[in-house]
Amino acid sequence: MLFQHHLFQKINWFILMICAAVPLGLFISLNNFHVNIYLIVVLLTFFLAVFLSVLFKHPSYVIKIILLALSIRIVILIVLKIYSFQTGLEGFFPGDVDAYAYHGDALEAIRSHSWINALEGNLEYTYFVAFFYDLFGPDMNIPQLINLGASVLIVPLVYELGNRVGGKKYAITASILWSLFPSAIFWSVSLLKDAFVTLGMVLSGFLILGITEKKMRLTDLSLGICGILLVSSLRSQFLLAIALPILIMICFQLFKGNTNFLRNSVFLVVGIALFSMTLAGENAFDALTNSTSQEETERINEIALDGGSGIALVTMFPPEIRWLVQLPFSIFAPFPWQWLSVGQGLYRVSGLEMIVWYILYYFIWKNRQIIIAQNAGKVIMIYAFSVFIAVSFSLPNIGSIYRYRLAALALLLPLVFYKFAKKKDGKGSLDEK
């Protein structure tokens, strides 16, 4: 049986190599530079996702889930591109207004003497877009494919989180749901930074889980640091969502007399010291300060209410408490009475998706006591709620919330159908592969 298992794995890898080599040879023979770049990005995405799966010693069927996620995203990207050019959007998609700014600023910058100097003070994601425009020409398909790749990398990571929560069934459910959810797909193929922000938050989750264990794994530490670096450079206010569960876990360890308290306290102090000396620390502080200042709040209100999805109720409250008013919107909006009344096609999709999420929320809430009783489940639930809090400091606009909360929803996927899987799997194992 062992020999057959190893033989089957070798056959799978051989077929995998053939499947990669055939299209690679085909596209290279076409001698089209940009098409070759597209293929290289897709193949690198696939092999990096497989590497993460192998790193965690996942079973071979995870590769099939990776292929599912990759294939769906590529098909959706092609369909949206065709739709975009047919409707005169010139490659942009409905709803991704920020993409115009990223593309326009990057395009203007690379036409200058020094695009780095030209973008001084601009958003970090604009640097990312301009870098690839400068390297390969102004082709938005390349950064969009890289965004797509970031979303696919989340598949083995979400699988691993689900596996640690309670075993194989949690992992399969979480990774397949991530592969199929419309918002996870749509924002991953847009010229927006949300796929990378979500990737950074999921990576950071491994560090948060590692803090609760007796011995932190080097893999968890490395992935967590990579995640924090990503988040700090792209959406620094989300560092609040990373810091909050760490502080809560350290407080729990202190009250319980856990020996990990001293180690984690030293780790936290050193981390804060290093972070405060970086530009990311300054950006995070500025973002938090601005979100609670009267002057910045008035500017944010004007931007939020400019579109059709602004939340007027939130703008009526003073800056100090408006995040608390916005929190229910961050978790539940669009609400049931808005599901069929939203105007644009994108927000109709968000309404339909929210119907599914209300069902998933129900299962999570129903089994909350079982989830909280299990250490990994409790940590992930606290972490996801912290992300919702961080989203509440953002623009009071359903469109923005729909994008920003993607990281929280990704983290909740391993907790879906917890009791159902528990009955079939028995007690479950944190290390089951």
C-alpha cells in the first residue's frame, strides 16, 4: 500500500509537469512577449501555491483545489476583459474606481524622467503598478494577473488554517469556499490591492496562532512577518487588527499563569519598538488619528456620500464613536432590505453573496461555544472580529466595506459548518494532514 501511494504521487507530479510544460512550449512558440509574461506569471503562481501546500505537507488533492481557484479566476478575468472592451471601459471593470487612479498615476509617472520621484507621496500600490509598467510596458493585465496569483496563494493557507481548527473537512470546506466566492474572485482580478491585503492578513494569522502555542514554529513566524510587511505597506490601519488579538492572547496567558506570557511579551515589545521606527508605524498612527479627527472626517464624509452606496447614518456621529456605529455595517451590510434594491450590478452581486454569508454567520453563531472552546477556533474568531473593527475605521461606504472586509471573511471560512464536521470527524486534530 505504501509503495502504491508513493507511485501514485509520482504519477501525479509527472502529469503536473507535463501539463505545465505543454502550454509553456506552446505559448513560447507563439513568440508573443506579453503572452509569454502572462503565462510565466500564471505558472509561478501555481508552483508557489503548490510549494506552500508541500511546505505544510498537505495531501495531493489540495493541488486540485488550487487548480480550481486558478482556473476560475483566469476564466472570469477573460470574460470581464471582453465585457469591459465591449462596453467601452477599456479594460477596467465596473466598480473598481480606484483602479483608474492607480493606472493613471502609474502611466503618468513612467513618462517622467524618474517614475520613483514622480510618485513621491503616492500610495504604495501605485509604485507596484508603475514598477511593472516600467518593466514590461503599460499593460494592466500583468499586475492584474499578479493580484490573481495573490488570491490563489490564499487557498493552501486557508486550507492549513482549517486543518488546525479541526482537521481535513474544515480545511476542504474553507479552501473550496474561498475558490468560489464572488468577492474573492472579483477583487483578485481587478487592478486593486485587496487581494494582497487579504493575503497579508491571512499570513499574519499564522503568527497570531503561533503565539498561542508552547513552541512557535519557524514557518508560522516567517509567514507572519511576511504578512505584517505586506499589510503595513498597503493598508497600515489593518495593523490594529493584528495587534488586538495578540494583546488579548497575552492578557489571557498572564491571567492563566501561562509560561508563554514572558516570551510573547518580549516579542511584542521588540515588535512594537521596531515597528515604531518604520514608515509603516507612522502611517498606521496617522491613519488612526485621521479617522477620528473632525477635519478628516468631514472630507471622508464627502467622499463616502459622493457615490450611491454611502452610509449617511454613520456620517451623523462624531469621529470618536463613528467606528462603533459603522461596525454592524462592516459585518452585515448590505442588510436584507437592501439585497434587491441596490443599483449597480456589482452591488447586486454583493447582496446575493451576503445572503449566503448570513447563512454561514448563522452556522458560526450557532456553534460559537464549540468554536471558542477550541484554542485555534477562538483565536481565528477574535482575529476576524478585529479585522471587522479595523474596517469600521475606513470609508463609510458599502462599496469600500465590501472590499475591505474580504480578509475577515477569508479568516471565518475555516469556522463554517464546525459542528457538522465535528460530528463526522470526532474530536478532530490540530495536526491532521
